[in-house]
Amino acid sequence: MGIGFTRVILGVIVVLHELGHFAAGKYFGMPVSEFAIGMGPKLFSVKMGETVYSIRILPLGGFVNIDGMQPEKFDLEEFKKGKTDEIIEDLKNEKGVKEEIDETEDEKFVDEVSKRLDKAVEKELKRQENIQKNGFFVKSPFSRFVVLIAGVMMNFVSALIALFILLSITGVMPIKYSEPVVGEILADSKAKEKLKINDKILAVNGENVSSWMKMSEKVAKISQNYKNEDINLKILRNNKEITENVKLTYYEEAKANLLGIQVLPQKTNFSERIKLSFVMFGDYFKLTLEGVRKLVTGEVAMKEMTGPVGLPKIVGEAYGNGGFFALLGIFILISINIGIMNLLPIPALDGGRLIFVIPEFFGIKMNKKIEERV
């Protein structure tokens, strides 16, 4: 099951990434020869205009071919030679002929090959002319920049949408971002006589706290050297600010001294979910950048990374513990990871191409031969 879910998640993420490149390329009038879902041999394909839309046998992502992205010289004679062999093979298959054809004895066959070759050459010459006029490399730096960045942006946008969907399904503010409002007081809490349901904790020992997470972090810090002293809480109760001195309670399960309270579930409205989607996206983004930093500096060993081979195990365990919500969380995390990793200035990645485009905004023309070699 983990393998199946991993294929679906990675497949959707990669297809969305390539869809970004495809849509941007089409918008700027670049010739796109193929947009494929999956890899390997074709299962189904249809040509609409200049583009072949295909579904391939391996459900592992997809790809888009934008003409002119690789500056190659067109060799007409080489094209004719390869196309002739292809046409002859196709004709033999159509006629059910298995043996070699004697061109001197089968003039009709030779004529048909010649006609098809002429049409193929005419079509290819028009395609090459279009590449010279509208191909990737002849477009403005801005157009190329947008096309290259579009895949990454699609990953980021899809992560934002997934975050909004996740928040909309639950309808409840995640604990990390919830206000520090008391929803339940545990029976063995030493603070039960001082606190009440719906109390909003404003400050702990004189330090303001804006969220349940900040309040919990402050209490955890105090717990490290706690000696049964009073903890001063500023509380908002019935729209009035009051102060209460409470003691922490030791919980064996948490191995820490805590207030012994639980957060009040807080519902979110539409605008809050939109805002929170961006806030959570920012946290995921920072988390990923921190991971990259640790890898570069050696704080985290490369062997601690998980790749496509180890991912199914993590996905399977996540689904077993959290179901659909956990899968959505993994989709969000991987989407942002793939987006950021593609921005790195590494050859073959989008970032590796962007480093050759960005200088052109400042009038610095890059050598295409050097770029092609890289």
C-alpha cells in the first residue's frame, strides 16, 4: 500500500510540476512537441496541433518537451536517412511483408516511400522553422525565466491549495497556531482551582504568549529547573484581565512539569484558512531550507535522508497512523521539497538553467555553448 500511495503522490507532484512548464511555454508561444503523463513506452497518445499528449506505461511522473530548449543543429540528410528507415518499416508492417523489398521490382513501394518521405521532410522543415522563430532559446530572458520557474511555482501553489483543503476539511485551527485558550483542565492538575474553561492565557511569568505553542514552550522552559514555585499567569476571563499564581504538575508520561490543561478547539472561517495556509506554507518552507542547510554544513549526514526507496515505508506508516490527512501532509511536504530542490543551481535542474538566464536581465549575454555543455 505504501508503494502505491508513494507512486500516486510523486506522480501527481511531478505531473503538476511539468504542467507548469507546459502551460507557461504555451502561453509564450513556444513549440511544445509532447506532454506526457508517466514514463516509458506509450499506452495512448493523441496529437492536437503541434503537441502530442500521451499516457505512458510507467506511472512515475511525466515530462514536457519544449522545442529549442536544447540548441541542436538540424541535419537534413541525417533526418532523411532515419525517416526513410522508419517509413520502410511502417510500410512493411502495413503490407505484412517480412522479407526485404527489392526496390527494382517493387516500384509502387518505392514511390510510396518517396511520397511519405517528402511529406515528412516538408513537415519537419516547417517545425524547424518554427523552432528558429519561437523556440525556447530565441525568446526573451523574461519568457524563459517564467517557463523555467513555472514548474516550481506550480509545486508551491499546489502545496498552498492542499493546505487550504486540509484546513477546510478539519475546520479546526491546528494546535500550533491556536490561541492559548483553556478547553479542558485535567482532574489531577494543581491549577484546577485557579483556572477555568475558556480562560485565555496572555502571559507566563510576565512574558506575553500569543499562541498555545508559545505558551507551551514557555512552560516547558520553566519545567527544566522547576522547584514547586508559583507560576504567574495573566489571564483574560470574561473580558477582564486577572492574574493567578499556580503550580505545575509533574506528569510521568510527558516526564515534565505541566499546567495540566488542554487547548480549546477553535474553528476557522474562510479568510482565516487562507491566511493560515500561507503561514503554514512559510513554516514548511523554513523547515525545508533548514534541512538543506544542515545537509550542506554536515550537521545532518546524507545517510539520514530518505529517497524514493525508503519513502514507501514512511508513507505506509503515515497512512496507518493518520489516514488521508497524513497523506495530504506528505504531499504538501514533498511538493515544497521538490520545489526548493529544483531551485538549487545544479545542472539538469531548473535552478541550473536559471543561473544562465538571470544575468541576461542585467545585459550580460551568456555563452550558449558553455550552457549546453553544463
